[in-house]
Amino acid sequence: MYKICVIEGDGIGKEVIPAAITVLKATGLEFDFNYAEAGDEVFEKTGVALPEKTIEAAKNADAVLFGAAGETAADVIVKLRKILDTYANVRPVKSYNGINCLKTGIDYVIVRENTEGLYAGIEAEIADGITTATRVITRSASEKIFKFAFEMAKNRKEEGKSGKVTCAHKANVLKITDGLFKRTFYDVSKGYNLPAEDFYVDAMNMYIISRPETFDVVVTSNLFGDILSDGAAGMVGGLGMAPSGNVGDKYGLFEPIHGSAPDIAGKQIANPTATILAAVMMLRFLNENKIAEMVEKALEEVLELKLTTPDLGGTLSTSQMAEEVSKRLKN
Ligand code: ATP
Ligand code: MG
């Protein structure tokens, strides 16, 4: 029995999370779903976007499944990632058949450092009209993220993938911070018998477009990971297709990359794929690899048959698409 903290949040979170729950229930696994509030709606009601009760529920769960927070996102999801010390942001990039991807044969993962870099929160106006932001890179946080990336590559190699780890940085300009980042990458790589390479982030940006099929695990710092992964998502069908996981030594929080999409909320046309794939990542985090594989296969079939929401060319509603995936799990 897995204890899952479920946070639907705002907008289409209220549609895509129930869709993913429908699918999880069809796996035959036993879940204890604990629903908790966060986001704009609870903020308007109570003045607090991330209630203490929700933090407790997240800490007491085996994993957290998160939908979206609207205006309050920074006070909800950025804060939750910090509280749960989920130092790795994992963003799979995969081209599925039947989806309008810019290239085929793409299957790699971007691992983004989630705690420091330019997101360290150290900004200042040092004089009128002069502002600064401090980019923090530490050996300890870098070691942690690189070990995480190489462990992931090791597992992927066992599944028949290349197991290559690619580090993206800007050490030619950011000589001290990314100098340390790059050195630490190769230090950590010595502990593994896996291919390791590095590129400047600008070149990397070109390669994820020109030859994305050559990557397996890409690891980078906070802001670079943010930018690279949205471009990468654009290559494989866009926001409705892209899941992510925030993982630390103890906690895991899984969510679609997209936000609350108020323009399409309440219409049952939101694509549930990203959230169902986030649930698949959660199942792997819980070591339910066989079940995760089953769910992904069922979803792949539904995508290929175009039993999808309108954004992917189908005619089904959010919940109907989830039902199609569920049906295939029950058989
Ligand atoms: P937020 O401030 O919560 O991020 P947003 O208005 O920026 O909200 P996003 O959720 O980031 O909206 O998405 C941007 C656009 O992409 C949406 O307006 C919507 O049209 C589209 N979109 C996002 N997610 C989905 C989805 N799951 N299915 C279909 N379209 C989506
Ligand atoms: Mg947005």
C-alpha cells in the first residue's frame, strides 16, 4: 500500500490529476490517496497558498503527485521543492509514435540541478540602476547532482541504452563557477565506467535540436536546465506531453511541466499525457518498474490510435482519454 499525497491545485490541475488517478487505480496496485490543498484557490480562501497541513501530508507520503498552481506557483511548488530537498529535477524527453515531433528516435533525460545556480535567490540592487544576481555553484551540490545523473545512466545502460552522460555548462566564460562544475563532473565520472562528455550550453542548445537522438542523460545547472528542457519539450510535442520529477534522497514529487492553463481550464480538453507520464515516473520512484512499463505501453497505444484530446488531433475529453489508458491496463 503506497501513501500518495495528491495536490490538484488550480486550473487544469483539477482535470489532469483525476485522469492520472484513474489510470493509477487501474494498475491493480493499492494506493492510499491523501488529497491536500495548495495554490490560488486556497490562498483566496485562507490567505495561505501552501498550508502547513499540506506540507505535513507531503512529508508523510511515499510520493507526491502535483497538478499546477497558478499565480501562487512560486509560493507553492518552488517552496515545496525546497522543503522536501528534492535536489534533482528530472525531465524525460521522448518522442512517441503518433505525436507530431520535430524528430523521431528521441529518448533521453535532462537532469537539472534544483537548489542553487542563478536560482539561489541572491539578488540585489547595489546602487540606483545597478542590480546583481549571484550564481552559486558548490562542490557538494554538484557532486550530488552528478552522482544522481551517473546512477541514472548506469540503470539506463542496463536497459540497453548508451549510458552516456553529457554535461552542459559555460566554463569558458563563467570560469570560476562552471570551472568548478565541469571539474567536479569529470571527478565524479571516474567512479563510473560510462561515457562522459561536456559541451558549452549554447552548443548544447543546438545539439538538442540537430541530433537529440545521440543523448542519453544530460546534466546541467539550474537555469541552463530550465531553458534547455523547454526547448527539448518543444521537440517532442510540447507542454501537454512533458512530465517531470523532483527527486531527493528521501522525497519525490512528480508533476507535468505545464502550469494551470486557465485559458482551457474547466473544459475537459486538457491533455492528460504529461500527468500520466509523471505518474509513470512516480511508479518507477516507488520501484514498481513493471507496472510503470505497463502504463507507458498502454498510453503509447492510445497515442498511436489517436484516442486523444483535441490538441493531439483526437476528439476525446481528458477523462475519456484516461479511460482508454485504464481499459488497456485492466485487460
Ligand atoms: P501558469 O501561469 O499556471 O503557468 P499559463 O497560462 O502560463 O499558466 P501553461 O499551463 O503554462 O499556462 O500553458 C501554456 C499554454 O499551453 C496554455 O495556455 C494552453 O493553451 C497550453 N497547454 C498547457 N498545458 C496543456 C495541456 N495539458 N493540454 C493542452 N494544452 C495545454
Ligand atoms: Mg506557464
